[in-house]
Amino acid sequence: MEECSEQNCIVCYDTIYREETRRYGIRCVGPEKHFVCTMNGCFVELLQLFMTGEELVCSVCTHPYKEEDLIEELDEKQRQIVEYIRWKQLEKGDIRSCAFCSYFEYIGEGVKDLPHDFHCKSPGCLKITCQVCNMEMLKTKAEGKDEHNWEEHLECLELSEIKKNLEDIIANSNTMKCPNCNVVGRKDENCMHIYCYKCLKSFCYFCGLHFDDFCSHNQNWKQDPTNCPQYLKAINEIDPRWPKDDNEALDLFHSMKIEMNLQKEIKKLVEVRKMEALRRAEERFGIFKQLGLTIDEVYTKEYELIKRQAPPPPPPPAPVPPPAPQDIIPPLEVVPSPQEPVPQLQALHDPEESILSPLFQDVFNE
């Protein structure tokens, strides 16, 4: 029997104690026996990654995981997921499954134009499922024969692309891809600095960009919109919409990302004139309703992750102090310059003497 020891999880880096009867995680068969814990849900998150096409092997040494650990540490549903992934990776095809039991069938690679109805062959089920809405195609009685409501689900097939795009947006908005290798991950309760366990590159979970110098990326984030906070709960210091608890702030962050990305998708559908199809998809599948939203609310809302306050206006210039008394220059005394008397014009004739010629004088005298 294996001795008690401790080992660090390669995903969350927590120290996990492996007791004699419990391992609390999954080990690989490589010489280092790399460990992924199940206590913190790390292996379950990896299963979601493997569902996207990643190979079901240790991300560090590429050795497979111990079969005994998979049997002992995973529940029945998780073991079914492991088998699903193995089938898909072994044959490089696809799998269709029943929505009401664990029955599934392998679909070969490259098979297209599959019918949207799936016939379960499990003896205890035998239901027919619409692969778009995951609802049962119910039997109806018509002229004494058992028939299914195929026509009601033809609209599902018509709207399946819109439904898939919206569901992909919601799923991807709850995670973040590594900008270097595209591995999908989700932030834990620590800071926004993420280190990819596959390529060992670091990136910011808030903006999704790669940074080598996180110290400069977190500086002055309250005023600079190109920088990001180190902790989500710190946003509450400038934006009261954000909770002070980091887990609650993470939920708000993902919710806002979902709504912002849904808004982008709505605008794309408006451009190609498919708004009516979107409303029909919402009426049939209720994707926005499940989130507590409406199409019009998301379309018209103005989103902003962080509402930064405008910088305060610059202070008025300081008044110029009056000069000291000794520095006051006395005003100049204006002394009028002496003026010379203006010479008076002298009359060239006696004012009483007429200047008319004697000839004209005689005329006026008459």
C-alpha cells in the first residue's frame, strides 16, 4: 500500500495530501507521476478542455493517466465523459448521445448532413431526441398509427446555427483562452495573472493579452484604461457596481462578458437582416430568458467594464502676490514743459478802414 505523501497539483499548485486510502486526484503513469487534484475540481476543468479536442494525456509529460485513479476518483458521470473523449479521440469523429440516458453512438469523421433526430437504442429508454433542442419528439396518434411531431422540430433545424453560436458565446465568455496556445482556462480566487500550464506563458485574465511585465500592466489602472487591475475586488474602489468579494466580482465579470459578446452577435445579425430569425430562436429556445435578459435589453444597453471617474479639473493658478513695498516704483511726475507764447497775428490794416477798392466803395455807398 502506498505511503502517505504530499504532492502539488499541476493546475492549481495546491499541496494535496495523498492518504493511504484516498488520493484526492489523478496521477499520470510517467516517472514524475504528475498530479491533478479532484478536491478543487481541477481534473473536471481539464475534462472540459479535453472535450474541445485536447488529447486526454498529462499536459506536462504527455503520459496517459492511471486507470485505477480514474476509476476510484471520478463519479459515474465523469467516467462516462472520459469514455466519450476516448471514443472521439480514437476514431477522430463525433458522437451523438441521448439526452435522457447515457447511451451514445460514434459518428465517423467527415459525416455531414446528419438528421436532427436521434433514436436511443437503450432498452430502458428508446426515446427519440431532437439534437438541437434536446427535447423528446413525442409520439402522437394519427389514424391509428404512432407518429412523432417531426414538423414541430423542423424549425429547430432551421435555427440551429443561431442557437449554436449563442451557446458558444456563453460558454467561451466564462473562460479565457491562452493567447499563445489557445488552451482554455478559468481564473481561480487568486489575482488576474494567469500562467498557462501547457505553454507556461503568462497573460492577463481581464484583457486576455500576454504580458511579461505585470507590474507595469497593473500600474495606474484606475486612470489608464489600457491597464488592468490586479484583483477584481479592487475595482469597487472606483466603481461601486463591483462587489468587494473576489468570487462575486468574478461572477460579475463573466456575466458582463457574456452580455457584451451577445451584443456583438446581435449587431452582426442585424447587419445581415436576421433579427427576425433571432427572435424566433429566442421564442423557441429561450437562451436570453435563461440568463434573465431580453434581446432588446442587451442590444440597446451601453456596456463598460470599469466606469472610471473623470480626472478632476486642474487647480486654478495661484494668485500673483503684490510686490514688496521696497519694490514699488513711484510713479513718474509729469512736469509740463514751458510753452512759448503763441505770436498773435497782427492786422495788416485798420479794421475800421475798408479794404474795398475805392471803385467798389462808391458802389456800396450808393
